Amino acid sequence: MKSLKKLSIINCNIKNVKPGAFYGLNNLEYLNLKGSGIIPEDNSFSKTTEMLFLQLEDNNITEITADTFRNLQKLGQLLLDHNKLSYLGNNVFKGFDRLEIISLSSNYIKEIDEDAFYHLGTLRMFYLSNNILTNIPVINLKQYNNLTVLDLGFNRIRSIPDNSFANFTALEELVLEGNKIGTIAPLGFSNLVI
């Protein structure tokens, strides 16, 4: 099956994805494991180095590490909506040199380390809606000038401090709806050109 480029295993009640599970699928570019209940182990996708699109929505993923998606340097889209993630640690997305879209909506994310997304220099669209963030997360990116969409809607954000979005000079769409924002600092939206 070395010629296989697209694989969909949707709603199949898979419990674990073990390292080497996709061995031999060297040309796999699109993998959809939506709604399968999976919990990937470290290096589960390490043999799929040509992957461009990985869809892992509606599963039971509670944790991801820098090794969960190791060797996916060509990945352009990663969809992790509707899982059970609550924390994103430093460098968790290290090695994603081409990732343009990441969606982490509808999880339980309440804490994000400052450098969790540092290595995402090509990130254009970032979706973090429907989580339980209480503050605007500090998002350090290698390059800020690519991010055009940031969705922080329907969290529990209560205030917008000075310079919250100062580094995002290319931002075209900022979604903050559905939060409990009571205070916007005088420079809360400084440097934004929307």
C-alpha cells in the first residue's frame, strides 16, 4: 500500500494508535481518524513523513507531547477539536515547519505555556475557541507576520491587558465573542491593523 495517499478511519472505536501503526504508508498525505476514540502514543505517526493533513477531532486525546507528532515536518493542517486537552506545554509543536492551520477548539484548555507554539513560523490560522482560558494566552511565535486569524471566542477571558496582540501585525480576523470581558486596557489592541 505504498501508493496510498488518503486514509479515512472515521468512527471506528479505536482505543490506541501504537508507534509504527502506519508503517509502510510512506506516501500518506491525508489521515482522518475523526470520532474514533483514539489516544495516540508518542511516535504514533512517525512513519508518515509525507503527511499534509491530520484530522483527529472528536477523540479522547488528553495529552500531547513533542513526540506525539514527531517527523511530521510537512504537516500543513492539524485538527484537534473536541478532545480532552487541558494543557499545552513548551515546544509541544516543535518540528512543524510548514503548519499553517491548527485547530484546538472545544477542548478543556486552561493553560498554555508561553513557548508551546514557538516553532510555528508559518502559522496562518489559529483556533482556540470553546476552551476555558481565563486570560489572553501569551503566544510566542518564531514569526508573527503570518498569523491572519486568531479565534479565542467562547472562553472565560475577563480582560484584555495592554499590548495583548501587539506582535500580530498581519492579523485580519480576531474573534473574542462569548467571553466575559469586563476590562479593556487603553493599549489592549495596540498595533493591530484590522
